[in-house]
Amino acid sequence: MTRKSDPNVNEPQHFRVSAEQPAAPAIALAARAIKAGGLVAFPTETVYGLGANARDEDAVDKIFRAKGRPATDPLIAHIADADQLNDLARDVPDLAHELARRFWPGALTLVLPKSAALPANLTAGLDTVAVRMPNHAVATALIEAAGVAIAAPSANRFSRPSPTTAQHVLDDLATEIDVLLDAGPTAIGLESTILDLTRDPPQLLRPGGLPLEALRQFIPDLRFAPRFLGDAEAAPAPGTLLKHYSPRAELLLFQGHDDAAVYATMRAQIAAGRRVGLMLNAADAAAFADLDVKVESLGDSAEQAALRLFAAMRALDGAGVDCILARSPEKRGLGLAVWDRLLRAAEGTLIEV
Ligand code: TXA
Ligand code: MG
């Protein structure tokens, strides 16, 4: 166990732990903080979470205050054993158990009718609860040692890109958390897929780390119903507002099949005299090698794009650009979730070329 920082009034206890076999003392200390009603930032396979005891109303309230998150946006309860599902949810359908057997631990969050005993702020007053079993040894060890389900949103300030490294957590929340478990960069890089099983047919509320195609094998009539700002309909997933997961810079999202036309339209933006940054896959980025602009490559696959997306947004913000140019990816596999996050960062506006 390495202790990376001195205990200061406003600094978290920061422990570097192995992602495969986290040291027991660090886990025990973090679990004590959870049981005492504190906040622990911890890694999952998707993004870092900001955790508190899901059954402690005051601790859950601290999460909302730390993030600056509206009380109308419910949290995900994280479990370490599928049996814990029955403590949190009631009338759990067979389909939920089937999906849990197939995809847990993993990047799938299930929305189910909530059990009566949960604090109201965890679910933002809804009669449903979101539950997930993360696939990360540190998360599992922490939940087991704490002996309770852990409520955890992504460990970023509200509307900022989700954190994929411990440094991102510190950048947003250093003064708010008691303990930070740092196991290096997360494996997937964007958040879990959220599936609402209280509706018939089930609805995909947020595309994420588990591809839609994998779910369709179990739920052929699955409805893709992400909610965007401006929808007249009442919101099933309050946290899926547009202008979310966003860099500070304006993000312009271009879509088109003709590479040359897309590049020309982007170049016109760069020529317009703004401080522009590019966030593109490797092949697209290569087309701008002659220009003196800041480039963050999203690699050459949907998996790499998922992994790099939020870090790239933060890096371009750090470089002080006013405007980020990005291109709409293929909406297949993890590409659907990447597209969703880009569209939200672009406040819902696609520039068709
Ligand atoms: O991968 C993830 O899901 C990460 C890691 C830490 O597990 N967590 C995460 O949490 O992304 P958060 O709070 O940033 O996003 C949770 C989303 C929000 O959009 C919220 O509105 C939605 O889940 N949600 C939670 N409870 C819900 C419910 N009962 N009904 C509908 N949506 C719900
Ligand atoms: Mg979030």
C-alpha cells in the first residue's frame, strides 16, 4: 500500500492499489470511511465512481453536494454479489436474473422497482432503483468490506466528462472526498449501459459499455429510448440531459460520408481564427498533420475511442482551446455510446456535411 499524499484538511487519503489484487489495508480503511458515512472515490471497469453507503441518507446527500448534482438525478447502487439485488429491488423479473447471470459483473445497470427500505434521495424520489455489479476487483473488495451496497455516480463534477483516471477525480473533487482508491486508468472508459426493466418492452436509457447488440440477443424488442433535452415527454433517465459529459470548450460534431468534404468543412472552422482542438480517430487526424492545431487521437477502433474520449475532452480543455471539432462515429458496438457522449457534448447539434 503506498500512501501518496499527506493528510491535509482538504485532501483525500490517496492510495495507489493494484487493480487485480488490491492491498487489504487500503480497502479496509476505505470501507471504514464508507461505514462512517464518508465519500470514497474508487475505480470500476467503466469510470471512477464517487461512493457512499447507499442506505445512509446523509452520506448519499453528501454525494449530491460534492458533485453539484441536482437532487432530481438518481444514483446507481453498486453490489458485489447478485443476491444483493433482492435487498434493493422487489418483483425482480426472471429477465433481470438472466441478464445478471450473463452480464454481471459488467457494464450493465438494471432499473427495477425499488424495495421499500431505501433512502428517498438515492432514487431521487422515484419508485425504481438502478443497480449494477461492477467488474473490478477494487470495487468488489470495497463493497464486500463495507458490507453494504455503495451508491456511486461518476466521480466528476456535474456535467463534466466522467473520470477515467484518479487524476481526473482529483481535478474535480479533491476537496470533497475522504479516500481515493487509485488503480490506474479504467478499462472501458465510458459509463455503463442503463436498461429499464420496469417498462414493456424494456428500454435502453443510456448506451454504454455493454453494446446494445449483446442485449438484443436477450431482448429482441428492446427500445432504444435515450432522452434528450427538449423531449416533450417526462424524463425516464433524469441524468441523460443534453449538455452533459461536456468539455468547457464548445464542441462541434460533424457527420458525413465524404471524407474530403468533412475535412474541408472542418478546415474552414480552423481558418476562422478560433483556438481549435481536434478530437478525431487516427485516420481523420492524419488529414490535419500539416496544421498547427492541438490534436487528441481517439485511436482506430470504437474500443479505443471509448477509452480515450473523456480524457481527450479534459486534455483539450486543459490546452485552452475554445472549440473542439469531432466526427460522428459508426453507431455500432461501443461506437453507439461514443456517439451518444459526443452528441451530448455538442448539445444535441449535428453538423451534416
Ligand atoms: O458506469 C457507470 O454507470 C458509472 C460507474 C461509477 O458505475 N456510474 C455512473 O453514474 O455513470 P451516474 O450517476 O453518472 O449516471 C447514472 C445514470 C444517471 O443518468 C441517472 O439518471 C440514471 O443512471 N438513473 C439512476 N437511477 C435511475 C432510475 N431509477 N431510473 C432511471 N434512470 C436512473
Ligand atoms: Mg455521471
